[in-house]
Amino acid sequence: MDKILADLLTRQRAALKAEATALSASADKDNAGVLTADQETRFKAIEADIGTIDAQIAAAQRTAETPEQIADRVRAEIADVTAACALAGQPARAAEFIKAKTPLAQVVSTLQAERATPENINPRNPGKSGKQADAAEIEAGWEAAADKVNAQFGIKRG
């Protein structure tokens, strides 16, 4: 039934388009491309009718999900939320997000925002970003590593 309705609406839309084209051609021929007030009114009515028909066609062509399709979609959404929580190291939070019907994009952004804390920006030196690290501290670390390697080969710094 929906297909028949969509076909009828499509035919009606084509007829309205043809009428609008004829109005434009008449205006081009008789008035140098300028629509009369009556033609302008009819043209606007045609545009409104075409917009209504387009909405009706879209509604007629939509098909309802079957219960199996709904179940598959819900399972996939739950699996995606569970996977995102597991990747973030917080698998226990999945139930919280699922019960709250939180969209996947919001789940991911929430988990990412929680991970980006000042404590874990630079895990080797908590509390300091890489740019704030003390240059002398870094240099001393490299010197200690070089001295250790050199000591293995019997080389002493002079």
C-alpha cells in the first residue's frame, strides 16, 4: 500500500513540476520572464504543495523495523558501549551508560575526558607536562645512562 501511495504522490509531484515549468515559460514568452501576481501566487502554492508531497513520499517509503532488526540494533549498541568502556579500562561503567541510554559518542567523549587528567598527561613525571620537565633533571638522567653503558665497556668519562 505504501508503494502505491508513493507512486501516486510522485505522479502528482511531476504534474505540479510541469505546471510550474509552464508558468515560467508563459512568463518568459509574455512578460520578459516576469511573473504576474496571479502566476506568482500559483507558483508559490505549487512550491508549497511539492514540499508537502516530498514529505509524504519520504514517510510512505519508510519501512518499520522488524522485532529482529530492533533486537540486532540494540545488541550492537550495547556491544559498542561495552567495548568502549573496556578499552577505557572501566568495564564496570558500561551498565551505568546503558541504563542511562547514553549515546555512544557521548560515552566515548566522557571516557576520554575522564582519562585526560593532569596526573596522566606525563606518566613518567606525574604533575609536570613534558614541556615543564626540568632540563637539568633530563640531562642528569642521560648522563647516568651514558655512564652506565660506558662502565660496561670500561670507558670512563674524562
